[in-house]
Amino acid sequence: MTNSYYPVEQSKRTAIVDILRGWALLGVVIGNYSGFLLIGVPHETKDSILSEILSYFDQYFLAGKSWTLLTVLFGYGFAILINNVAAKGKNPVIFFSWRMILLFGLAFIDSCFWFGDILKDYAFLGLILLFFYKSSAKTLACICTVIILAIPFIMSYIKGLNIERTAITTSPEYLKLYYSGNWLDFFRFNLLASFYQQVIVPGYAITSHLVMLACMLFGVWLQKIDFFDRLNEMKKRLLYVLVISLVIAVIMGIIFYSAIERKAGFLQFFHPYFWFILSTMIFIASGLSLLYSHKKLKTVFNYFRAGGKMTLTNYIAQNILGAFIFSGIGLGIADTMPYWFYFSLAVVIFVLQLFISKWWLSKYNYGPIEWLWRSASYRRLFPFKKTEIHVVTEIKAI
């Protein structure tokens, strides 16, 4: 069997992309673990100064910026994979559709443990991306720009509909499922919460998905212009992007938070929240890319790169571990702790994952879930251990 069926070799991966994935994964776990504070009957809590500082840091530098960055990188990876598959003579549409079906399966499992799962959104939008994989860089840039410019108006319109949510995470009736200690009850709670709080809620189903689509198209555009492979020759442009995105983020942040505090009337037709999120995300990604291109923080970036190579495994592991810590099938901590606890726990778990990822990848070619997904996608077994001979064993499609 030839090597023509291999996915991108580990040695050929773009390091900065995995580093950015690792950084985004940190923000995601902090956001997800902080989300456990929202599970339970609302009650007054008195936050310490530490909790307030960490909360503001999350609010301004991580919340929203991490999943949007991860979504951009999903689009970037999509474009690389599509090109490689097409170059090897396989039908990219059939291949990637099958890959997204598999991702739906992983998303269902993850949704059983965490109702904030984002894999289902990636699987759905990944299928939408297939309509754009032949688009030129110019077309992608135009579509992406139109969506981003329209988002504040769409968001305001949807918010103005005042559609009431089913309060799954705060309803005593449903919380019994979460705290019962019964696995089937726990799975039912998360699947119901996912459906009522994401799938059918217009604010998420429409606004958030449009933002994700714009981010994915932006990622495809970055690949079309070979952005991450040309960092060294684009340092000056990257510096301009860093400064401009910072200025925009500061202006948008001041406008947005001042408008929220004063209940400004223009929010009824123009809501700049995602402009603040996206400009801050670009500022952070640009800063990390510049540090990497100037060969700074090598040791730290090596660990982030390892974590980023195992994004799927680490992400699902975080959510399953969170279920055992916070729900009734485990310790049942839920919303009983101060904010700093959730933030600190997320950081500790993430750091441990970085060390584990580095050790794991010294012995194995892929993370366990990455290997499973790749093998199922290509319907071939890929060498798992680094000591294995690189021979691909073909298996019959089920």
C-alpha cells in the first residue's frame, strides 16, 4: 500500500497553527468550567477580589475569543485537508462529508457529558464549507466581510424578538436529572440542555453560527494565501494587524460596555459585541504569531504545540473530567464554589494536559481520538506507535 492515502504527516504540520490551537484550548476549558456556575438555582454569591480579577481577565481576553480562534483554525485545517485529499485522487466532497458524519458521532458522545459542546456545530458548518472549497481568496474575503458587517444588525434583531428560553440549567425539575447520580438521567439533562439552549435558540442557532461560518471562511482564506507558512516574510504586515486590531478592540470594547451600562438605544438595531470579540481574537492571535516568528517563548510554545496537536482528545477529556467533578455522577460540586476555583481548576487541568500531550506524542503519532477519527475517515489503520513500521493496513468498509 502506498503512502498516498496518508493524511498530513506530523512533521509537515505548521507549528504556529498547533500553538494557536493550544492557546485557544486554554480559553475553552476556562469558559466551559466557568459555565458550571450557571448550573443550579440562581443564588447570590460574594466574589473575592481574586475572583473578580480572574473574571475580568476571562471576559476581556478569553471569553468568545478562544472558540472563534479555534473556529478559524478549523477552517484553515479544512482547506489543507481538502487540497491534500483532492491531490491524492479522492473525491473531497464524499471524503469530508463522511468525516463530518464521524464528527457528529463524537459530538453526540461529548454532548452527553457537556451541553456546551461545539463539535456538533463544526460538523454541521463543515458540511456548509464544502460549498466554498473551490472559491477564490477574493470571493472568500468578500463573503466573510459581508457576514461580519451584518452580524451587529442581525444580533440586535434577534435579541429584539425576546424569545424565551427553556430554563433547563436552572429548573429544579431538570436539575434533578443532573444531580441524580444516574448516568442516563445525566445524559438526558445534557442532551436536553444542548437542544433547548443551542439548537433551537435563535441567538445561538443563527447569530453564533453565522459568526462561526465567517470565522471558518476566514480560516480557508488564510490557507488560500498561505498566511501561516509565510509568517517570516509577513512580520511587518502582522505588526500592522496587531496594532490596528488592538485599536479596534479597545474602541469596540469601550463602545460596547458603555452602551450596555447606559442601556443605549442604538443597541436595539446595532449590537457590536462580536466586533469586539473578533478584533480582540485577531489581536491575540497576531501577538502570539509575532512572538513565534521572532523565536520567543520556545519552551512554552513547544508545550502549547503538543496540546494543540491533540486538541480533540484534550477537549473531550476536559468535558468528561468536568462531568465527574461537577455533576451528580461524580463529586457534585456544580455551582457551589467561588469563581476563582473554576478558573484555577481549568488552568491546572490544562497545564497537566500539556505535559501529558508532550509525553504522549513522544511515543505515539497521534492523540487517541485523533488517531481513531483519522483511521475511520480514511477507513484505514494508521501507525499509532512511533516505533511501528509505516505500513497502512486496509480494512473493509462497514
